[in-house]
Amino acid sequence: MLELLTLKDFVIVPSLIVEAGAGLTCLTGETGAGKSILIDALELVLGARSDTGLIREGAQRTEVCAEFSVTPRVRKWLAGAGLDESDTVILRRTVDIKGRSRAWINATPVTVAQIRELGERLVDIHGQHAHQSLLKTAYQLQLVDGFGATQPLRLSVREAWLQWQERLRLLHQATQDTERLQAEAERLGWINELFEELDPKEGEWEELSREHSLLSNGAEIVGHIRSAAEALSESEASAVSLAMKAQSDLAAAARFDETLAQYGESLSEAAAILEDVSRDISHHLDKFNVDESRFAEIDERLSMYWRLSKKLHRAPEELCSYREEIRARLEELAENADIEALQECEAQAKEVFLKRAASLTQARTKAAGELSAAVTAEMQKLSMTGGRLEIRLPACEAWAGGLERCEFLVSGHAGATPRPLTKVASGGELARISLAIAVITAQITPVPTLIFDEVDSGIGGAVAEVVGRLLRKLGATRQVLCVTHLPQVAACAHNQWLVQKHTENGVTTSSLRPLTREERIREIARMAGGLQITDATLQAAQELIESAAREDNLDVSKNTGK
């Protein structure tokens, strides 16, 4: 549940701190006051696309921070993402004037994709244009899948579809490009034969080059080693003898000046080290052997590398990996040449797809029936008595989403034949059907916070009151935020926030504040009667609020049997 929302330099809001509560909260205000700004801010902090246009004019950046209580589902996601777990989770998002966007979860920098993934577990937003999406068949199928919780099955169908299409591609390629593939196989076979004599090994070129360098410069290496040995210990004025003489002289002097003793000890250690080095390089010289036959063998091997390198236009050190590429491609071509095997693989992949798609069809059919019945029941409450929604799943050619498309058909009254939604629904009917679907689908979603942004547009009167009560009922188990212009809906709220726009010194800003009961009555009266607020409109507003409260008591009585 959303607990706290803070905005800084967002659109026309300099600064705002909002504490949210449980139940249904309605945001009201005059047209253009900025009621939807709060929704825009939430969408940004939940991972929506950033835009420098969201930064208040004159500011360098905008910042939105939202604090939510943690549900088990959210806690599980945080643990999986390696983020700190607590009883609350804080999402923060900034956008600067250069278009750079940054995001944090519990003070840890994250990607926008991560914050969006978490946001889907915290808030479900139903926008004011949701009814327009309802006209699209793809969105209709998405609603059915969401209602039936078939997304995992749909993903498995898509995976099977992609595998089937890949098998089809290989089969088509093998049957259509037989001559080209045969020519490629012959060319690669010739190249593979060239490798037979050399038979390159991984790392062999580098190792042979190093050994060749040693053997070819053997005389020079031996000369330097001998010279070093002579300088260290074999000449009369060797480094060891000079160090020992210096140590002896300092030892003699130390009898008169004790501070010189430490230098004598250091020289003694240095002489010992020099003797060790001299002894080691002498041993190395004894083992060093310039084997002429080995040198000739390596030289010939390197020449073979160079000859094949020039012929194949590949660097010597790349020949081993290139040979592996040739072998892998030859194996692939051999598999593709077996048409019967490819046909069998394609048939198996198709069978897997059809089996999964059939399971998806069965699940969708069940979900479509249940969603149709649920929405039809809600339509009766929305001045569409006798009307019904019928969801059909006509078969179609196989595609990544299964074996069917989706079609919403509606009849607005009793006795009417259901027809496609795009052909029969007026703007008001479409808005009501969309709201009915939003309410039904919201009841099954595990997300704790639901937001409705003017989804009640296009309705009014008694229907508006029904809509308000539907949202209030939803607010009994979820946190619901609703931007509305209808007094009947606002009167059903447990809490009400007023959004106001102010202009001072040519600068326009927007603010938000919670309303007391008396302020609510006056605001709802304004919504119902305009600027002229009379005792009658105030009385009507108070009656709307009290009526919604009485409805709660009736629901309690029904549930308790009293």
C-alpha cells in the first residue's frame, strides 16, 4: 500500500508531501487544476518513460519518491534481486534537464527495468483512455489471459512456437538450397583436408614460437649468462668478493663505531644473495642445451603454420579455432542434408506447440466464460439492464500466441444480438464496460494499490453513484486512488483530496490537501452545482456522503445476517 509520496519540481508542483491512507481516496478539483499530475508522478517513479517536460520550469531536475508497505510478494522480489528487505520499500526517481534519469530502491541504485518490475507488484493503474485500448483485439486477449492467469502457459506456447519456426526454417533451407549447401560442404571439406597434415593444437603456435626464439638465440643467451656469472663470482673483482671485502672493512671499523655494524650485516646478506644467484645461473647454464635437431623440427613446424596461414588468409594463432568452426559447420550441413531427420524434428516441434496451444485454448475458454459472466453482472448495475458481454475465441492460423484470436461482443439491452464492441458501443457504453472490466480484474489482482484515472468519464447520474459504490466496495479490501470529476463518485470516498491551481507573479503552481468533512461537503456541492453553492446543493452533497456510509452498514448487515 502507498504510504507516502513526495514530489519536488514536478510539472507545476514546486514541492508536495502526501500521506496516503487505506480505502477509497478521490482526487477532485476544477478542470485543469492538475488532478492527474499525481498519477503522472506515480507512473514515473514506477518506471514509466522519463521526459524533461516533467521538470518544473526553471528547475534543474525533478524528483519523485514513493514509500510503500511491503507485501510477501514484494518481499520475495526484493530478496531475489539482492536488495535490502524491511517493512517498507522506498522507490526514488530523478530526471534532470539533460534528460538523464536515475532510479533507486531502498537507496540502492537500480535500472529503470528493475523499478518497473517492482512497480508492477505494487500498483495497478487504470488510465482514463483504457476504454480505447479495449477496442483492440490484442488487448482483449491480454485481458482474458490476465483474468485466467494464463501468462505462464502463454509463455511456454511462445517458446514452443519459436522452436517450431526454427525447425521449419532449417527444413526449408535444406530443401530449397540443396545445391548451394552442397557446394558449401565441398568447399569446407577441402579446407578441412588442408588441416589434416598440420593438425594444429590449442596454444601450440605460441609455445613453439617461444621455444624457437630460445633455440635460435642460444649462443647469445649462453654468452650473457657466462658474462653474468663471471661478474658475480668468477673474476678477481667480482661482485661477491667486493661485497665481502666491504663487509670486512666495515666490521673492522665497527670496533670503534658500533653504528657501522648494521651496514656490515646488510653487506653480508647481500653477498649471500649474490652467491645464490651466481650458483643458480651456473646450474641453468649447465642444463641449457641448443639441440640443433629440435630447432630444425620446430622451424619446420612453424613454416607449416605460416604456409597454411597464407593459404587460408588467417593468422597462425587463429588456425586451431578456425578448424573447429569448419568442423562445426560441416556437422551442421550434414544434419541439414538429412531431410528425413529434419522433417521428423519439425513434426516433433509442431506437436509440442499444438499440445501446449490446446492447453492454452482450454484455459482461455474457461477464463473467457467466467470473465463474460462477471462483466455482464456488473453491466446490470451500470444502466445496461439486459445487456451482456460475450467473449469469443475464434480459431485462426497458428501464431506465437496460440491457435485463436479474441473478440469482445456486446449487446446493450435485452433481446439484442451481440455484435463486435467496435460497432455497437457508444462512448458512454464503452466507458461503463471498461469500468466493469477494470473492477472485475482489479478484484483478482494481487497488487495492493489500484489507481483509476478518470475512468468514469462518459457516465453520470445514477450510474455515477453505482460506479462510486463499486469503487468504495473495492476500497474495503484494497487501497484505491481515483481521479474523478463526478460528485456521486467523490461522495463515496473514504478520503478526499483537493487539487488546486494558483497563479502568483505570473507563475502557476498546483497544490494538494486533504479535506475535512465540512470541506468535502462544500467541494462536492461545487462539483454538482458549479460556482453557485446554495443550501440545497450543500444538503444534497451531505446526503450523498451519508448515503454511501449507509450502504456500508447495509453490506455489514447482509454479511452478518442481521
